[in-house]
Amino acid sequence: MAIHAAFVLLGLLLPWNIETDLYSVLPDSSEFRNVAEAEKALSAHSMRNLTVLLGHRDFAVAKSAASELEGIFAGDSSLAETRLRVGDASMQELRDFYFGYRYVLQGNAVRDLLKQGDVATLKDNALQKVYGAFSLADLSRVEEDPFLLGDEAFEHFTLNSPLMNGRFTLRDGVLAAEDSAVTYVMWSASLAANTSAMASSGHVLERLDRVLDSLQRVHEGLLVEKSGVPFHSYESSKNAQSEVAWISGVSMALILLLLLWVFRTPIPIVSTLFAIGVAICAALSGTWAVFGSIHIFTFVFGTSVIGVSIDYAIHFFTERHHILKGLLLGFMTTEFSYIALTFADFPLLRQMAVFSIVGLASSFATIVLLFPNLPLPSHAAEGKRPLPTRIPELFLRVYDRFPPRWARIAGIVFALVLVPGVLKLDVHTDMRTLYSMSESLKRSEALNARLNNLGISANYFIVEGSSEQELLENEEALSARLQVAVKDSLMRGFLATSSYIPSVKTQQETFEGVQSLRHSQALQELLESLNVPSDSLFESGFASPAYLEPSSKIPSSFASILDMLWIGEVDGRFYSAVFPLHVAAGFDIAKQAAELPHVYAVNKMENVNETLTQLSRVALLLVAIAYAVVFLVLVFVYGFVPALRIIRAPVLSCIFIAAVFGYCGIPFNFFAIVGVILTLGIGIDYALFFKEGATRGLVTALAVMLSAATTLISFGSLSFSSFVPVSTFGLSVLLGIWCCFVLSPFSRD
């Protein structure tokens, strides 16, 4: 009890770190295990960005609403930054920036002309910019830059960037775009690193929704469209919490009423709730001590602690003096199942297993060591108050009418009926099918994609290097391949850091080409055409050119692009991401990365699906091995035939789950398999209790019926959730426990 008290105290004092990102606890595939930490850093950053589009037929109204929104949330501690205004000063800052680096930063077109020594074309381009009818060139520095190299760099890296392919343009200091006669103004932000996207009271996204609703009431006709991963995470977690809380509340009320009706005294109920509370605190503390954090899915899986705690308590209060052996064997077999899962190379599965191992051990210790000392009334302790055994009597009478031979035949037929369903089973996890986007978010994402027109592919590259410059050079090797893919119409473009900050090696090549302009005849002709003195300041900057590096000071508007692409240093190595844009069906990301040793093709969703599918199978294999050990233990305790009778109920129940999923065409995904594991862990207890309580048939049947009823109510009700992972998990447990309950009486002698 002292250990329990320490666990509970620890649970109350610890600052809990709850993980909500499934990707963060998934194992990494062999294809990019070397860059797993960099990929997680990239995902963590990109999953914090959000965008709100405020639209109205009158641009002034849309801008006013956006300005009000910015005024409310600028400086909010839950947001790392907010972005609305892009003033003319920002554009001039970019012009000044590229002018300062004009001798080293140029696009491929200008760089190729410099390499070829084609000074005449550069001269003609400059004259066209100066005297062209629709030129937008900045001519204020023509004496220092007669070839307008600063303007060439500005146009290439900003105006001709893939980021400018969308409809958004700078209008009155904000980014605006039109769609269906409505003008939308963009307001964007990113969550602070310590702000979870999981729904909670007072969350910044909850406050944002209230403000947006208020703006729509004030500005009649205002349209609001929200885009970004945080909105999806917040909405799904909010819906899931609401549903699970409602379902759990109704389930718990039904369970408490059922127990109160059976025992006629609140002592068993209070004691059971106490055991559950202590077990959960112990499980939380133990899991935190081992892993340093707890994932939200661990709570879902860990509800088995509640189910088993209730089962153990029910059996204690119904047949107090004859239950120790059954409880001990049930505890051991369930723990074996969870211990086996700790051998899986899967952090989330290990965490779930540790949570259940510690929680069940706590529950078992509480019931065995503490409950016998409870001040129970003598009639309850000795069973003198008649328990409602009428229903168990009818239940057992059905089984007593089955001759052993007919029972065996029925079992064979049952098993044969399951075979076709199992053969149809699709063991596969597709994360895309587990989340159903609301219509409003679906509409918003479509509008945002249409207006931005980026077309960022779900598949991308991660590039690594031992230094920043090596990383940029590796990126440039990949970029050369991607340029060919663009020419072959396999993609429209790509985003890469090296497209904005070339390696110093490339910048040096550009500078060497620019040097050829210094004493060329074309320069003298250009100066005469522009009426610029021959002693112009064109020579400035040649003595010691400044090279741009990722660590250099860059304009804020430029920095936002690099924040999306540049991952930086992770564990002594440097990483960046390269995103293909508008890829065609024939684009093969793996082929593009082939034979480039420091370039990794990342297909995150497929990797997650494949990994979960593979590890689901591994988990089943590990549990099967654990069950083989359990069977040997039961053979040692009871003999071969009785052991076979005990273990067939949970095993057939798991096959039953698989067959139903197969017949119904439901993918047998990771969450369904978690339900199978719980069925194996919980369901075997029913058969064990029937075996141990054969001489006390009615009382044992009542205890098992209560255990099954509480489990079916608590877990089965989850199958009605609209949150697919929860409903799949609940359906799996519902089918398995129901089948276990039906088959377990056959384990009697």
C-alpha cells in the first residue's frame, strides 16, 4: 500500500506531457530511419501553421475584419506569430537585399549567360528593362548596376518564384485574392511550440472561433474559411472528447446502476471505483517514468485496466472465499499478453503495454490485499443476502441441454463458418480512412488550395549533409534532376532552400561570371546607351563579395519561406526539405532520389500505413506466442484437455472478430487488432472463472455475466462513436467479448 500511495502522489504532482501526434510515436521505416528525427522536426513545425481567409464582396470590409482579428491575436502567448500586413517597405527591403547580393545570387538563366560569356544578351535585357513600355524595373541605382543584376535577382527569386503562382496579390498592405466575386484577405499564424492542437478549455482555437463568429455578426455577409492541420486536430479531438465523454458517462451510469441492483449496497461500488482510480494513477505514473510522456491512444487502450479492475472486483464480491486461484491465473495470463507486446519495435505499442501491465498489477494488488479487510456487512460477506441468480440459472440451463457430442459438433460448424470470413480479411491500416473531414473544413481546404495554387505533393524529399554548405550542394544535385522532371512535364516546379540560397560554390561560380562584365566592350556600350558616366560605381563590391548563407540575416518575408524548408541541425547533421509541386501521375519520387546518397524520398502516409500494418501483424504474433506460454501454464495446472477448453473461448472469439470484419469488408486495421489483444487479455478470465467455479455454478455465472455486461457496456458503446479509430476499437472488443462470454461456459468440467 505504501508503493500505491507513492504512485498516486507521483501522479498528482507530475507535470504530465500528453502526446497527440501519432507520427511522433510511430517506428521509422528502414528507408529513412537515418533522417527520422529531422522528419519529425519538419512535421512538428508544419503541423502548427494555420490560415484564416476572411472574404466579402467589399474588399474594405474583408480587410477591416482581418485587421480586427490581427489586433486581437497579435502577441497572444499561444501563438508563435501572426501575419497579416505586407507593406511596400517589405518589397523594397527585398529589392535592397537582392541588390546587395546581385553579384552572387542569380537564377539559372542569367548564370548560364554569364558562364557562356554572352554579355550582349545581358546588355539587351538591361536596355529592354530600361526603355520597355511595361518595365517595372527599379532604375534608381542604374549607375551602380547598369546590367540591372539586382533587378534580375529580385524578379527571379520573388516575382518568378513558384510561391507567386497563386491568385494572392499585394493590395493595400495585405494579401488578397478573388473567387466568385468575393475578395478574400489572408490572415495566418502558427501555434507556439508549447501549444497543443488537442481541444481543451480556453484553447486559442476555441477563442479564435468565438472571435470569428463575432466578426461575422458585426460584418454582415462576411465569409470565414479556415485551413491548416491545427484546425483538423482541434475539431477531431473536440468531437472525440465530446462523444467519448457522453458515451462513457452513460456507460458508467448503467454499470453503477447494475452493480447497485446486484449487490444492494454501495460498498462494492465505492471500493471498485477506488481500485480503478488507484490503478489508473499507478499506470500513468509508471508509464511516465518509463517513457517521459503519455500518448492519447494509450488512454484508449488503457481502458482495459478499468474493465479488468471491475471484473476482478465483481468476482471478489460475488464469491469472495473461492476466487484467489482464478484471479491469480487470470491476472497472470493477461499480464503475459501485455508483456509480449513490450518486445515489439513500436514505441506506442510498448507504451500501451506498460500502462496496462502496471495498472493491472495495481488493481490485482488492491483487490487481493486490501479488499479482504473491508468492513463488509456479514450478510454480504457470507453471501446470506440472496443474489439475483434467476437469470444465471436460465443461462446455464441452456448449456446443460447441450450434450457434449452436440457441443463439439456445434463448435466445429462454428469454426468452419468463420473460415471464409477470415480468408476475406484485409489486414491493412490506412490513416486516411480514419478521419472524416467536416464539410466546412473540406470546403475551406479546397478554396485555400485553389487560391494559393501551390500543389505541394504529399511526398517530398529530405536532404542531409555534414555541414550547411554540403547540404546545399546535395540539394543542388537533386534540383538538377527535378529540373529535368519539370521539362518532361512530370511536375511544374519545386520548393528548395538552394533555389533561394545557392551553395557558396554556386555563388562563387556566379561571381566569376560577373567578373567578365567588368572590362567588356558591352559594358561601355551599355553605359553610353544609358548616359551613365564611364567611371560609374559598377566596380563596387568586387573586392570582397558577400556570400549568402542560411545563417545570414535575411528579410522577414523571405525568412518565412526558409522556415518551411530549412530544418537545420539535428544531432550534429544538417537537414532540409524539398517539396515537389503539381506532380503528374507518372512522377516517381523514389526514382528521383535513387543513387543520391544523401537524399531520402519520404512518403509519410504510405510509410505510416505500411508500418502500422506490419506491426499489427507483429503484435498478433507476439500475443500468439504469449498465448502459447499461457497454454503451457494451463496444461501444467489443469492438464491438456481442460487447458484446451479454457483457451479455445478467447482464441475462437478473436477468429470471430476477424471473420465478421472479413464478411463485412471492414479493414482489419491497427485499432481492430488492439481490440483483439484486449479480447485475448480479458476474455480468458471468463473461461478460467467458469473452470474454477464449476461447483458454484450460479454464483460464478452471475459474476461472469456481470463482468461481461460491464465490459460490453463500457467498450461496446464506443462502437457508436463517429470517430473511426474509437468506433473500430469498440466494435472489435464488442464482438470479441460477446463471443467469449457465449463460449466460456463450455470450459466447465
